[in-house]
Amino acid sequence: MSSLAPVRGVLLAHGDLAFGMADAVRQITGIGEEALLPLSNRGLSPETLSQAVLKLVGDQPAILFTDMQSGSCSFVARRLTQQHPGLAVVSGVNLSLLLEFVMQRQLGLEQLIPRLLSRGRAAIGCTPAELEANGHRAVSG
Amino acid sequence: MGIALYRVDERLIHGQVVVGWGNQLHPQRIVVVDDGLAGSGWEQELYTMGLPAGLATEFVDVAGARERLSAWRNAPETVVVLTRDVATMRRLGEGGALAGEEVNIGGIHHAPGRQEVLPYVFLSRGESDELQALARDGAEVSARDLPGTRRVPLDHLMLPERFR
């Protein structure tokens, strides 16, 4: 894979989520499938989903964005990174992270990934802010 | 407690299992029965990344799983047993080891040689025969992708005659 080409993004998610998020990115930035390609796992086996991802990635470095870390999309994506060194996976994406990606994708993976993680994490918050301080009351599951 | 779900799902540990069934059954352990994965540490790591804290996982081959079925059934925790294909579940249940147990078909997707029987279940002739063999060995086979959806019994999962 060429290191000069801008990084491509493939967004894998359950249901129609990827298409909705990609549409939101396009609405906000005007940047569409030249940067971020949506893909649903609906009805696809892991093998078929892998083939669909590779077809979209082509011969470019790419980030595979996934919705949830323990889902089948993430499993397929992580497995592909074992076989294709130009790929990386970012899971648990949100809109801020994707916006940063399409605006900064000329950066290489090494610079881009930490930046995206930082932006995505920083974008999560709540109002009123004091509710966030109630973390000790949260229950798991 | 004990084994709350036996499920055939090509995706093994994924959203429907962890969230959909997980919120219904509250398992403390997921057992993946698969000869290939049992010996592949890196693949096991891929499957277990991001799982909720407190959910243990175990990857065992079919022979090991047959030896441990009784222990899982009597465990003080709730266990989910997964295989990625019908043949593995059939081997697990050989000789009546799953007699009286309900085996859930949760996700077998389109592939060459398979025909659709439900939107989330595609079967080859061989897989259809394996399911019937599993039932003959005493398992109650049905399909259901999520706890809230309709349970489809085995006799509704048979391939149309023209594919047999």
C-alpha cells in the first residue's frame, strides 16, 4: 500500500448506522465517499464482510471504523489488520471523530490515529455537568 | 445457573450475543467450542477485546468440551456455549450429549451452496442433515436470533424439497 495516498476510511456498523453517520459527515463537511465509505454487516457472514471491506479499501492505507468494540464488525476488522499491515481499526466511533478524520486524513496513520482517539473521547460529555460526577453511583451491565 | 444457551452463530461472540442475549441471560462465562480457535491465541484475543468486565471466556476444542459439559451444567455461574457451525454443534451433541437441551440457531449467513430458510439462517443440504441428526440425538433444535423474536422450530428450517 502506498504511504503517499490519503488514508481511506471504511465505516462498518450494525443496521443502517454507517450510512447515517456517513451522511451526517457529508452534510457537515461536503466530503463523501472519496474519504469515508459506509458498510453494514446486515446479513453478511464474517467472510463475506471481510471481502466487502477489502474491496472498498483497495490499495490504500485505511482505517476501519467500527461501532462497538465487541461486535462482529470489530472482529472482522481486527482480523484484517493481521493480514494487511496498511490497515488500522478504530472502534466505538462518534461523529466528532469521523469529522476529524475526513478533515485530517492526509496525515499518516501514525499521526492520525492518536488524534482521532483524542478527539472522539473528548467529544463525549453531558449536561448538566454535575451529573458526570455521579460516576460512583453507576452500575455495570 | 449452568448452561443457559447453546447457540450456533458464525459470528460467535458479537453484539447479539453479548448485548441481546447477554441482557436477558446475564452470563458470567462464554464458552466457544471450536477446534481451530482453541489453539489460536491471537484469534482468541481478537474475539475477547472490549467484552464487559466480569464476563469470562473460554475456547475449547470439541473433545475438551464434551469432557466438560457436565461441569458447565453444574457450574454456579451462567454459561453460554457457542459454535460457529452446525457440524461442530452436531459433534458436541453426538451420542445424546445434548439430549433434552435446546440448541439455538442464531446466525448462519449466505454462502455458496446454501439456501435461505430464514433471513438469518442459510443452510446447505449437509447442514440441514446435520441439524436433523442433532435432533435425532435428542436435542431440541430451533432458530431465534434474539430473545424477543419468534422461535422457529426445526421442522420450519428444512430446505425445500428441490434443494434436497
